[in-house]
Amino acid sequence: MNAPLEKNANHAATAPAYFSVYDMHAYYGESYIVQGVSFNIHEGEILALLGRNGAGKTSTLRAISRVDSPMVTQGEIWLDHQPLHTMASYQASIAGVGLVPEDRRIIQGLTVEENILLAQIAPPLGWSLDRLYDLFPRLRERRKQEGTTLSGGEQQMLAIARALARDVKLLLLDEPYEGLAPVIVQEIAKTLGLIREQGITTVIVEQNAVAALKLADRAVILDTGTVVYDGSAEEVLNDDKLRAEYLAI
Ligand SMILES: Nc1ncnc2c1ncn2[C@@H]1O[C@H](COP(=O)(O)OP(=O)(O)O)[C@@H](O)[C@H]1O
Ligand SMILES: [Mg+2]
């Protein structure tokens, strides 16, 4: 099977996208949640996946990562020519999907460093401890501290570091700014920019749409499980009507 062709007319019609979700439908039991979602991402891009509460953002990230996933009944998900829709969550992780869930899941009783090293007990290995600590100097300072005693912002940094400790091709962030002070949001946004410079492709789901749009290259907006916008992040920032209709901001 071949990856679905690039659908965006701005790009060569023959090149498969680096990452693509193609006509995905997903259910939790009888509940039909993801209702035919398609979008593409180019390598090294940051995509903001936005929409109101209950629009299906988390479900879409779960379906991509296969972690706590709704049942995908139709559609394809491709990452760098690999069919994620055929995989279990551990296989998707080996294929390069790194999910940072909303609750961060820092492991109790382990230090910062142990939390990172635990992600590296099996290949494929990603960034080294030194490289991660260069990116997150606060984590170097606190490496012997128990992970769950960190501040919210530091725990978010640890959750991102843990994803990068594996060989991540696609970083999926579910509301990374939730509950964080604006100054910390700025610090994490700056770090996500540095991660993009390293060539990593990122999907950021956020209720803080403005902060996500300032960082992102492109945006996809979901509404009741369907895509209602797919275009530039800047356009959404400048379109009051679009923001009012689908983002309530
Ligand atoms: N485990 C689940 N079982 C049944 N329904 C769920 C489950 N998780 C989420 N949903 C429902 O799916 C819809 C989309 O949820 P979700 O993907 O979490 O939205 P978002 O992240 O955009 O707020 C909501 O109506 C929610 O109630
Ligand atoms: Mg959610």
C-alpha cells in the first residue's frame, strides 16, 4: 500500500506527506467521535490542532499514538512511510510517535533523571541526557529531585524531555500549557521552537489557541470530529470570525 498523496494544491501532487491522517473515523463503543478527519504535516513543521472542548482533539492524538485509542474503523495514518493505523501503541512508539498526554504521567517515586532513563530502557534511543539537559537547564538542576515534586511547568518540561529521550519523529502535545503561568508558557514555547530547529515534527493541541498559533506554522481546527479549517496559523490569528466561531476567543 502506498501513502496517500499530498492533497494540498500548494505542494507537489506526487509527494506523500511526511505525516498524514487520511479519512479517519473512530468510535468509543457506540459513540462516533472522529468523523472523517484528514490532514497532512510536513517534516519539521509545528501544527496547532485546535477546537472547542469535546471537538475530538485528544481522541485524534490517541488514535495517532494508539495509546488509550478509540477504535479506528476507517482511515489511514502514515508517518514517514510507516502505517501507524496497523500498529499497537508500542509499535507506534518504536515508529517514532511520542505522545505527551495532558496529565503528563510523571512516575511517582522516581527522580527526574530516572523518569528520563526509564524511557530509554528499550531502543530506539533518542536524545542523550546531556543534550536534554542542555535544552532544559532546569531539569539538570533538579535531576536528583523526585519528578512529581516539580512545579507544573517543570513537570511539563520533564514530560517533553522523556518523549525526546526516545527516537521521536512526531511529537504530540496535549494541552502542554494547561495551568501554567504566562512566563512559563513563553519558556516552553521557546523550547518547542528549538526542538523544531532540530527537525522534529510537532502537533500541539491547546485551549490557549493564541499561544499555540503564535508558535505554529499551520493550524487545523476540529469541530464535532470533523476538520473545519486547514491552513496557515497566522490566518487564524488574524481572522476574528473564524476564532469566534470555532475557538470562542
Ligand atoms: N474514553 C471515552 N469514552 C467515551 N467517550 C469519550 C471518551 N473519551 C472522550 N470521549 C468523548 O469524545 C468526545 C471528544 O473528546 P476529546 O477527544 O477528549 O475532545 P477534546 O480533546 O477536543 O476536548 C467528547 O464528546 C468526549 O465526551
Ligand atoms: Mg482534550
